[in-house]
Amino acid sequence: MLTFDQLYRFLVRRTESNFNAVILKRLFMSKTNKPPISLSRLIRFVKGKEGKIAVIVGAVTDDTRVYEVPALKVLCIEGGKARREKLVNLMGVKMVGYPYLMMSGEKENTRFSSEAQKNPREAVKHFSKAPGVPHSHTKPYVRSTSRKFEKARGRRNSRGFRN
């Protein structure tokens, strides 16, 4: 059985399809650049593009805030079996496989989704100007978050000044 990366390497080499090249590129992206996309964001992405297939290389996560799910066709390459079954059984999302996409000739009706957010990660909160610099909202790396640790000068007006 071929893995997805072997299959797409073969398809990129043998065909001149931009579609296959994009999927291959996204398959080899790092975990940070391939975050999961929530069901609510997927619904927002597909809105106005009914009848098209959303191709997601990352995983689709369930969103408990969504009560009504429109008819979606999703080609999801990654993601667990239990998550996939929940989306299909409870939410009515139609998960299509790669063979369906190839046989139906619906490559023209596909939409790529890389709309998942990369920056809500905890690590990103520490990037930017150094904590303590004026007008910096960067989260400091601290040993502990109790009363004594980096809560006084430079953090509050009542303790001298606030950056």
C-alpha cells in the first residue's frame, strides 16, 4: 500500500497537475505550519462555495459551538478515525477519499483550505519586543506565576511605573 507522500510524489512527477503539487508541498509542511482547522472555520471557508470539495491536508477538529452544519464535502488527509466517524455520523459531513476525487473528475471543483490559524500557539505569545521594554505586551518566560514573580515594577502603575 502506497503512503500519501509516495502517491503524490509519483503524481507530481508523472502529471503536470498543480493540484497534486500543492498537496505534496502541504504534506511535507511542519506540524506548526499545518495546524488543525475547526469545523466552524471550515464552514466559514466553504460558505459561498457550495458544491465544491474542501481539501484539507491537516486535521479537522470538532467544534461544539456549531449546531447546524451545512452539507459539506471534505477531503481530509490527516486526522484520527474516531474524529472522522464523529464528523460523518453526528454532523453529516461527507468525507470523500482521494479515489473519489480522481474518479469523479471533480478536481476543478476543489478548494484548498489552509485557513487554520498558526499564531494562537503559546510559543508565539513570547515573540516580539522583550518583556519590560516600553509598550511591550510580550509574555515573559517566568519560573512561576504567583504574586512575587514579575508582577511589580514595570507591570503595574501602582508599583512605580508601567511599561
